[in-house]
Amino acid sequence: MGERQFTMARKILAVDDEKHIVRLVQINLQKEGYEVATASTGREALERVGEFAPDLIVMDVMMPEMDGFEALKKLKENPATRDIPVIMLTAKAQDADVFRGWQSGADLYLTKPFNPAELLSFVKRLLASQNVTEKTYTLDEDEVMDESLVLPPEE
């Protein structure tokens, strides 16, 4: 019998209070094989992150209840979520807004109107760099270390 290899779809959370924007993001990402969940407020986004465990978040800034900047700040303050890459996708294109996005911990700041192909390119790039980082710095716990290679402590 041959071995089967399965690849888990990368998970992305799309957050925007404008239904047509979140749907546009969702459809384009799903066409590329990503599993996509959605939220319409910053508060809902924080709840969905806990349930869905996304690999990346695409989030608007101007939303009811809790804006994207506040949600981003809370994500980056939480050790369990701070390493999730976040793309801010927003109509707020003033220099001060972009600067606030970077200060809040955004990995990328895209302004509306946006090109879906450009968003896909950035998503792929961020997820690829996340993979490299994980492979480079994560030690597989199942690996057995050869004790003969360990130097004794200096006296």
C-alpha cells in the first residue's frame, strides 16, 4: 500500500463590516485553496481567532464595536495570537493611519480599492515567510539528540 500525503488548507480570517468586501476577499482566497472564515467587527474577529485559529488575518480598520487598530493591538498583546500575520485592508490611506497600522503591529497595510491578485500575492508571501521562520527556528520534539555530541559543562 502506498502512503497518502494530506495537506491542510491554510486558514485565513477575513474581517470587514462591508459584506461585499469580505465576500470578495473570501471568494478569491477560497479559489486559491485557502479555508476562510469571516467576521464583521473587531470584537467578533477576536472571538473567531480563538475558535478558528487562523494562519493569517486580513482586517479592515473602520468597523463598529471595535475598530481594526484596537483588535490588532489586542491580538499583538496576546502571546497566543501575537505571531499571526495581519494584513490591514482599509480605505484609511492617510500617512498617520498607515503609521498607526505599522505601530500597532500590522505586517502589511493595503488600501482600498485593492486588486485581489495583489492581495493574494501578499497572502502567499506572508504565509511562505511564516513557513521558513517555523522551519528555521522550530526544533522537532521527536528528534533524538546524539548525546555523544554534547560537550560536558566547563568546570
